[in-house]
Amino acid sequence: MATKIINTSGKRKSAIARATLKPGKGKVRINNTFLDNYNNTILKLKIQEPIILAGDILKEIDINVKVTGGGINGQAEAARLAIGRALAQYDKKLEKEFENYDRRLIVADVRRKETRKPGRHSKARAKSQKSYR
């Protein structure tokens, strides 16, 4: 029997997460660290959302996520998106459930930083001050 291995990716700002889902015993790793050992509780819960919604499916699969770039919040949201996409691809019924709960579990947030404009000082929309004296 061929094993079902699913590779997905998720992006948030400049963070990129690559998730691999394969048959296993329910282990979730992020950058080779178990999710249970993740130090930030709020970000840990954010990453666990698609896993909690999936329910008993997790007992038969392992998820390994590698995240690079960005800050800790961007990395957590990128990992959440990659895990959500992998679980939705593994079980098609979950896709509708994820979309009803939070569309960001399947669809990436495309907002990016606005680029700096020439002739202005530092910021993208910063206007230069005028002095009338």
C-alpha cells in the first residue's frame, strides 16, 4: 500500500512555512520541536486551531512543519495556514469546516508592506514638512 504524503506551504508577511503530512501516531513538530514544547501559549493555541478542528484524524498522521523568515507571529500564522491546507487536502470534508470557522486556515493573507516612494523621507506615505517662514 502506498503511503499518502502531502506537502503544503503557507505564507504570512515574510514568513514561509512548509508542512509535510504523513501517516503516523499524531506527532506535530515545528522546526523539529514538538508543538507541546512551544513556549508562547497564545501562538501555540493559534497553531493548534486546525488540529483541534480536525479531531480524531490527528491520531493517524504526523505533521512536520519547517518555518523560516519573519517574526514569531508571522511564523505562527504561516504554520497554521500550512497545517490547515495539509489537513484539508488529506480530508476533503475538513475544507468546508475550516472555511466556515475561519477562512484564513485555507486562504493566505495577501497583505504586504507598502513600498517606499522616491522623493519622500523614509516612510511610504510620509509627507515632507512645510515651513512657511
